[in-house]
Amino acid sequence: MSSSQGAAPLILLDDEGQLRLYPSEAQLLRSQERPESARCVIDRTGHYYHLQADPDGRLGLSRPLGPVEHHSLRQHFLRQQHRRPEDYRLVRRLPTTREEFLEAIFEELTVEGPGHDQPWTVRSGQQSWRCNGLRALDAQVARAAGPVTVTDAFGHIYRPRVPWNRALARRVGGHPLYVEILPEGAYA
């Protein structure tokens, strides 16, 4: 990647199918990731790379290998959401175009990633609170009285839904799933 792209976020798809967001190429290359356990690395423009190591063990990215296949990535992401709801608690409307989907997946991984403290706004009745990160959001939603809507750092609005299905509730640790809703007056 060029030096201008080095500060852009990247998604690593590992051999177990997990998607992990790295804020920059430098952080990915300083990570404990191993080339043999990484399927590919995807940039914001949808190009994919291989993670590789030189003879001294230093990590690097291959040259761009072409655009990631949009339909396959979308289906993979949806499967991961279904298999691992505890890691993907946002239930968003995924756009159909390649560019919008890539933007959406980067946003979602930014908001849901461990250690991320993206700002959220919680609204209940006439009251409004700000909090950072999903953990703080869960706590604020649990304290709120009445119907609640929450807005993420990217402007998406959700309604928290605590799963009734016991197995799903256990998997998400009793925390709500956040189901995206359209703003008032908007049409799908």
C-alpha cells in the first residue's frame, strides 16, 4: 500500500472467518496476526491483499490483488452475523451497492469492535444522553425508562431489542441487539 493509504483502516479476514478491523496498516503490521491464518486483508476501496512475512518475520502486505468479490463478502458477513451474534449485535440494513456496502461494513466493525469507544446518543421520551462504546450504551439503555432509540457515530438509528430466544439471549450475554430503524419521514 502507498504511504497515503497507510493510515486508512483495514479489515483482516482470518481463516476462521472472523472479520477484524485495524485502524491502520501500521497497527495491523504490529499485531500478532500470522500470514498462515489470514485469508486476506481488505481496504476501504474494496481491494484485497495477502498478509505476508519476509525472511526475518516482518509482516507486510502484498500488492493489491484486485477487488474483493462483493456478493461473496456480503454473504460471508451475513453468515458471521448469524453464527456469532455476540460479536455482531448491530442489525443494520445493508446496502446493495458495492461502495455503500464496504462503507457499512467498515462502520459496523468500527462501532462493534472490542476497545472501540465510538459516541452514541440515547433518547427516551424528552431525555437524551451521550455515552461512548457498546458497554456504556448497554448500561445506559438498561437504566432508561420507556421506549429508547439510540444513534451511532455514523448517524444510524436503532431500537434496542432484548432477545426472547433463550439460546440467543445467552449468546449475547443478556445484552440487547440494536435493530436499525428508518428516521421518521424516511422511506425504504
